[in-house]
Amino acid sequence: MDHSIRVQIGLAAAAALLAAAPVRAAEPAAQGKTVTEQVLDILREQGTLDETRYQALKLQAEQERRALEEHAREQAEKAEKLPAVAAAGETAQPAEPAKPDPEGWRIYFKDYLRIERNDGQYKLHVGGMTQWDIAGIDTDQDLKDAGFNNQGNGEEFRRARLSIDGELGENAIFKAEYDFAGGDANFADVWMGLQRIPYVGRLQAGHFKEPYSLEEQTSDRFITFMERALPVLAFSPARNAGVALSSTAFQQRLTWGVGAFRDANNFGNSFSNQELYNVTARVTGLPVYQEDGGTLVHVGYNYSHRFRDDDNVSFAPDPEVHLSDPIVDTGNIPANGVDVFGAELATVIGPVSLQGEFMDALVDQASGSNANLWGGYAYASWFVTGEHRAYDLRTGAFARTSPKESFSFSKGQWGALELGARYSYVDLNNGDVRGGIESDVTAAVNWYLYSNLRLMLNYVWAHRNNIGDQNTVMTRFSLDF
């Protein structure tokens, strides 16, 4: 007969004997024991079981007791996961996910601090940017003799910004960004507006960038080189006070923007009897857009007219080094107006990106003659680690690039590495305007530790035709949050 069957028969018989025995108070030795353990004790006392069989059966009973306790614990845990039933005998149904309070708020960090109401009606984004530059400039003797002595080294906080932007209700939008670099709370983007306007898109009013130039519209946080190219610095109107409309079309494959502006200072202020008004427009298209921007072709066209009434205009770009003074400069040109035309072209093919722009400024001089000043740039960049430049469909400009693997000592990850090279050219000589001709070559190494932390190293060779050269090595520690 099987051993387990014999044990069960023996235990059953013992239980019967126990039931037939007179009931007595439990002795201290029996307290805390199961019925089976008490039966085994009785059988051992009566001599039915020898000590060896007693210990073996006691061990088996202990194992069975533990198995029953484990099974009971598992069943209790499963019961806790089921919703309570309304009445006995009612079948339990899977619980529906809890619906968030539409007027509740959530706070989280993604590139910067975000505070959003659950119904999407109110959104606040709080952030900022710090860019610290160090540069060493070597100016040759020919440039020094011509009056362009930028020799030296130094450092500066190129940008030190705090900002808040968001959405109020379904349509209202705003942004307030201030730059403390240089010791003043200068305006960067300070505006308010409406979005989702039928047939129009977005309306902005305040102090912000005029819609001109791919390189200008790409944020300071995301440009490939430490400074923008010569023709952008020379001809792009950058930020002014005004009103603008902008939108997208054809599933965001086309963007457009147009606005009217007045030249303003760093605090958005402007008051005089001069007519310092600009009308500026930009349109872009994506004839190719694949793989979420991993492959694309971008084209764009810009136009800006600056209304002037015998007022001075000037063109004096930095040599792609902010700590340096210009080495070309038209000085003040009395003018009745300026027409600035621009064309954009860019492509992304996986980790390789190419970008270029051409700009032409026609100056209607008060003297009656016209001056045609122009420039262009082209550059290439390559992500050695395989990333590609990100593109913002809403603005028609490049956006934040995130490393495939963020920097981590413990994981042996080093972030992303990008190499870049650029050639820039401006010709500020035409007619009686003799501002000079400059060519720049810039090489860049960018190390992206995280999507919002980047170390940049640039070498800039700047050459003024027929005069001399300037060489600069500079680095930047850039953090935005």
C-alpha cells in the first residue's frame, strides 16, 4: 500500500480515537498546534508511533501546513485586486480606470518645467537658459594697422535668460522671456496673442523675432555654431516690437508668417518723429519629409521692407565672434528705405545636414543712388553618433536634438557628438558705400551630454579682403531648462 495512503488511514483512525476521548482542556504543550500535530502527539504518547515515524510525519504535516498558508495568502492577494461587489453572489467585473479630475493639475519636467491642467485649458512652461563663453582672439598686424584691433581673450555670459510661457483657455497664448546677460533685464520674447483662429492661425503682439531667415528662426538653444552666419548678422531684422500673423498648411508641410514692426530697443521701447517701420514676411515648404524628419528638404523665401525717411541705416556684423568688434562696417547710410530679400535651402539625410541662405539688401539712399549689398553662407554638419537634426513643423525651423544615449558614467554612455563646418561671405561694397568684404570659415565640435546640456568648441578664421585676418578659438557651456 502507498505510504501516503497508510498515513492518511492512520491519521483518520487517530482522529476517531481523539473524538471518542473525553474532552479536556488543552494542555500548554498543545497550544498553538494544529489538530494533526495534536493527533500525532497522542499517538506517540499511546505508543502507536515510534519516535522515527513521529518525526517524519510531523515534518510532512509541517510542510503541508506551510503550503496551505501560502495558497491562502495568494488567494487573499488576488481578492484585494478585484473590486468589491455590491451584494453577495454578484459577479465581480474588471475595474474601470479612474478618470482624472478635469480641473486637477499635473506638474512634470520634460526639457523644462511644465504645469498643466488635466483638461488642457491651461498650460504653463517655466524655463531658462545659461550660455557661458570663453574666447581667445588673435588679430594680425595688417588688421590692427587698419584700425581693427580685437586682440585679446576673455569670457562672457552670452545669454542668461528666464522665461515663462503658456496657454490660457482655448485660444490665449503668451510668453515672457528676459535676458540678464550684461547686467540688465533686457527683453527677449515678450508677447501675447491668440491661437487657433479660423483661416488665420496665430496672432502675436509684443516684442519678438520678425519672420525672416531659417538661421534666425532656429532658437539660440539649437543653432549648430556658437554664433549665426555673417549675412544673418548683417541683414536679418531679428527682434522688434510689432504684430504678426502665422500659420501652417498642407499638414504642416508649409508655414507662413507676416508682420508689421517698429524698430525698438532692448526693452521694447521706441519713440521718435522718425518712421522706423518694417514689414516682413516668410514662407517655407517641405517638398520632402520622411521618417519623422530623418530625411527632409526645406525651402524658404523671405522679404522685409524697412521704411525710412532720410534716416540712417548701417550694416556691421560681428565676425561670428560676439566678443569681437566688427571688421567690416558701412557706417551710417542716409536712406529712404531698404528692401531685403532672402532664400533658404536645407536638407537632412540621416546624421548629415546641409544648410544655406542667400540675402540681398537694396538700399535706397537719400542721395538718389542705390547700393546693392549681399551675402550668403553654406554649412554641413554630421552627427558621428547617428542622431539627426530635429525639425519643428510648426515654425519651419530646426529644433532640439536629443542624444540616442544620454551621458552616464555608470552606464558607460557619452551622449552625442556633432561636427560642423561653415563658409560665410558678405559684400558691403557698392557704389559710394565702402563697408568692406569679409569671408569667414568656422569649424565646430558639439558634445550633447543631454538634450539640454551641450559643450561647444568653435574655431573662426575671419578675413577682410585686401587687409588681413583674425583667428579665434572659443568654447561655450550651454544649458537650457
